Amino acid sequence: MFEYFLVFIGAAIPMVEIALAIPLGIINGLSPVWVILTAFIGNMLTVLVVIIGFQRVKEWMESRNRKKGKAESKRTERGKRIWNKYGMPGVALLGPIVIGTHIAAFIGLLFGANKTNATVWMTISIALWSLVFGIATALGFDFFNRSF
């Protein structure tokens, strides 16, 4: 049970997220179904926190950057390029493998997506990538564990 809690926490942490938490959980012998579900919930909950708390974070970041005279980060610039090319669906679907789900949700909102649109697309993306990472790891791990 504690191992699934670690998967949940790992998936909830930006930069670890589902791309790392799911394969590590499955490789450590946990049930792929429960790992996928646990990681999805952990990642989705923290992405929802980002979406819900977006306005406060945006105001804080703008104030901080004005005071420091800071330019945009490379991640933000990369996010803008993806946004301009693909919009919210593209940012959400590419987010887990390019910039992370939390940053993808934030960038989508920053560039004008409404909270409902961001929530729907991020849910689709996290569910899809959870399945991809989980199935690929389970099949790959099973393949390499077979004796030829």
C-alpha cells in the first residue's frame, strides 16, 4: 500500500509526474492497473490545483518578474511556440513529454484558455499518457523478463 502512495506522490510532483512514476511503479512489481490509476489521480489533483489557483500565481509571478526585471524562461518560450502552433489541445497532449503537465496547464491558461477547456484537455492528456506509459512499460517489462 505504501508503494502506491509513493506512486501517487511521485505523479503529483512536477518534473517527476506520470512519465517517471508509472514506469518506476510497474518496474518495482506493482499492479500496472493500480499504478496507472493512482498516478493519474495524483497528477490530475495537482494539475487541478494549478488550474484553480492560476490567477493568484499569475499575479504573483508578474509582480516578482517586474521587480527583478526578469525575461521569460526558455520553458515559457517553448510553451508559447507550442501554443501558437497547436493551441490548448496541443499543449495538453504534448505537455507530459515536452514541458510537464503542470507547466502545460499553466501555459494554456496564461495564453488564454478558460479553466473548463484547460481541465478537459488536461484530463484527456493525463489519462492518455498514463495509459501509454503504463501499457508500454508493462509490455516492455514483460518482454524483457521472458527467457528465450
